Amino acid sequence: MSDEQRELLIETSRKLILNGINRGTSGNASLRCHNGFFITPSGIEPNKMSINDICLIDWDGNLLEGQRPSSEWRMHRDVYMARPDIQAVIHTHSTFATTVSCLEEDVPPFHYMIAVTGNNTIPCAPYALFGTQELSDVAVSTLDKGYACLLAHHGMLVSGTSLDHALAVTTEAEALCEQYWRLRLTEKIITLNDEQMDAVHDKFKAYFKR
């Protein structure tokens, strides 16, 4: 099973590149396992990764197997520890999520698909230096019970009940950030109210049974 999980991480990392969400060695992905989590290594392009490169880290932050892990391993670990429902985490430096994150503002409910992220907004965490416990703390707090948040002047953090779920939310959230960025160029942004978004969440329960 562990080799299968490693292969899934490599496959997902390559999809993120092919879909234009990540570039080069930017971003990272992880999967929960029985004694910790697997995470992609630092500084290795997905098309050059092998299963032996994938890192296994325990809950105390010890590297058990693989190469040097992503500098954001704390953020992944702390999401898993705070959210027992989460099985996969993806972090990206995708163009539009990163652009909006530099505005230091939440993406409002301008479109009903915001509900895919589990919230009525895509919230933005305060700025903190990459690879630090401070960044992990603000990211986990901002993510809260949702599936996606922005990281100010940095990128996006996405969680999921499976790797496929996390990838789907990542793809949709990046598209929403692009739409919002384009909409923000206009003088008027009309948003859905809480009642309208509650109706969307209710309807989504029938569509997305996980």
C-alpha cells in the first residue's frame, strides 16, 4: 500500500504541472498513512521523482524514509493532526490563487461553486515566512473546517478526504481565483448571501457524497 500511495503522490504532482497549477519544483502534496504521512520531496521536479524520493514523516516530524522533504511539511502535518477527516493535502503557487493572495483578502461568494471549498468564501491567512511553524499555525487556523484557503503573498493550501478530492478542489479553487481576479477589474462585484449559499451547500450534499 505504501508504494501505491507514493505512486499516487507522484501522479498527482505531475497532473498539477500538466494542468498549469504548479511549475518546476514549486508546491507539494501529501497523503496520510498509518504512522504519519507521505510528502513530496524538496527540489525535485515531478517528472523526475521516483517512489524512493517520496518522504515518510512521523507525527513528531522525524524523517523516516525518502529525500529531504518539502519545507512546508509542518503545514501538512498540522492539518492532519487538526482534522482527522483529512487524508490528503496539496499546496500550490498557482498563478491566480497567488495573485489574489497578494491582495490579502478573502475570495467572496461571487459564484456558487465557492461551496466546493466547504465555506462561503476562500479565506486568506495572514502572511508568515515560508517553512515556519508560524505559517503552519495561521494556515491551519484559517483553513478551519473548510477545504481551501489562500496564504498571503505565497499561494494556496487545499485539503481533501482523498487525493482525488484535494486535486478537484485545488483545480476549482484556482479557476475561481482567476474568475474573481477578472471580476475585480470591474467596478462592481455582486455576491450571494448566506441564505443562497446555504441552499448550495445543501444541494451539494447530494452531489458530492464522500
